[in-house]
Amino acid sequence: MFIWSAIAHFIALTSPGPDTVIVIRQVSLYGRIEGYKASIGIGIGIFIHCLLAVNGLSLIVLSNDLYKLIISIIGSIYIFYLGISMLLNNEPTSTSVKKVVENKNSILIGLITNIFNVKAFLFFVSLFTILIDSINNIFFYIFPIYFAVTSALWFSFLSYIMTISSNKNFNIYSNKIISSFMALILCLIGLLIFVRSIYDYF
């Protein structure tokens, strides 16, 4: 059962979502190292999700519509804010804004984005509902660590791939057009999450 869960997790990782866009954002603004840091933050977030799922706390949160709405709104506003700050950072005249953005912690950005991702809540609750019977003793710690480490490694690999080209047109860190496009995608994701959470609640 763990093998199938690992496959499901990998498929979820490779599917575009807030975590992927956040890594692309950090790489396009600051380069590969900040992408690695964001990947570590995402890995920590996933580890927390796993621990919450194992202990049943995620299920309690998701069973309350108001809690779910609050988490979704906070997450969507934060993602939208990151998208706007990324757009402003691409403007040559926005040096003050750029300085503020550069002080942001990539690990913290990755962590917050993942923690407030309701889909991650749902995914790991579903995953550990299947795995709960096989979790005992040392596996209680191994499974969350496995999912956290593999997630961090995947997004680190993504950071590497996006910056491996010596051609500035293909290296995302040097291409402002790609950076602006990803910023708009980030804003769109934030808006979609916000609208969807409001619609689902009411």
C-alpha cells in the first residue's frame, strides 16, 4: 500500500500548483539557491501536514467549514500578494519594493504557501487514511520524513532544471518575460482559490 501511496504522492508533486509556482517565483527573482531554500520550506510544510494527518488533526480542521474557509482565504491572499510583489519586482523603477522583496525568506515563503494549501490538507488526510493501519513504531516517523524529503528533492530538481541553461532566453532567472508570466499565474491562482473557497462556503 505504501508503494501506491508513494506513486500517488509523486504524481501530485509533478502536477502544477501553488508550490510549483512559488518555487518558480523564487528562482526567477533570485536564482537557483533561493529555489532550493523554498523547496526546503515546502518539505517542512509537507512534514507538518503528514504529522497532522497521522494524528487526525487535519481531519478535525477540514470537517469545520469555517476553519477551511479561513485557511483558504489566508492562503489565497498570501499567494496573490506574492504574485503582485513579483510583478512589481520586475519593474526597473520599483527599487524600494525590490529591496523589501529581497529581504523575504524563501524557506518561510515555501513553508507558508504549503501550510495554507487546503489541497495539501485533503491529499495527506486521504493518503494517511489508507496508510494508518500500517503506521506503527518507527514508521510513524519514517512516512512523514519520506514524503517531506522527496517533495523537497523534487522541487530542488525543478530549481536546478530551470537554471541549467547558459542561454538567457531559456534560463528563467534571466528571462523577465517568463518571470512576469509566472507572476500573473500566481495572482490568478490566488484569485481562483479565493473565489472557490467563498463559493464552496456559501
